[in-house]
Amino acid sequence: MSKKLLIVDDSPSVRQMVEMTLKGAGYTVKAAKDGQEALGFCRTERFDFVLTDQNMPNMDGITLIKSLRAMTAYTRVPLIVLTTEASDAMKQQGKAAGATGWMVKPFDPKKLLDVVAKVLR
């Protein structure tokens, strides 16, 4: 059975590129447009991996990560931030919230697949 991944980004083009990359590698992918929608999905479905943007309307990535880490089903699930935010302070906030890792946009499809494969082991 393929791993089930959730991608969260308010940009339709980024969601499409990430989804294409991950589906092309054989993963099952669901997409959400913001943290609020993603949290709703996570309450009713179990994902093996979550990739989220930071800056989004309704709920940002760090708030989403904090909310997911508070759920028993998501205490050990890899949560990666994919964002334009590259400051050390923002990365520290992500780590403190429970992020597994941090990737800066624009993303390299091969690197993204390497990161997903590594954290899903």
C-alpha cells in the first residue's frame, strides 16, 4: 500500500507541482489550500506525511503543526515545512512547534523526493 501524503499550500501552482512530483513517485496525495482545511482532513483521515507552507490565510503552517502535534495520531508523523521563509528565527519557531524539517522554495523535485523517502523510513 502506498504512503498517504498531505500537501498544504495556498498557491494552486505549488500544490499542483508538488502533487505531480509526489504522485509520480507512487505516493497517494491529498491537497489542502490552508492549514484550517488540512486540519479538518487530518481529523477524519490518517496521513503518513504532511508537507505544509508557512504563510497561508486562515491558519499558517506553524499553527497547523502545533495543532497536529497535539493530536495523538500525529505525534510521530513527519511534518515538513516548504516555504519562502528562510530566516533562522522562523526555522526555530517551526522546530519548537514540532516540525520535522524545513525546505525553502523554490523546491528541487529530486530533493523533495529524497526528503520524503528519508523521513518515511
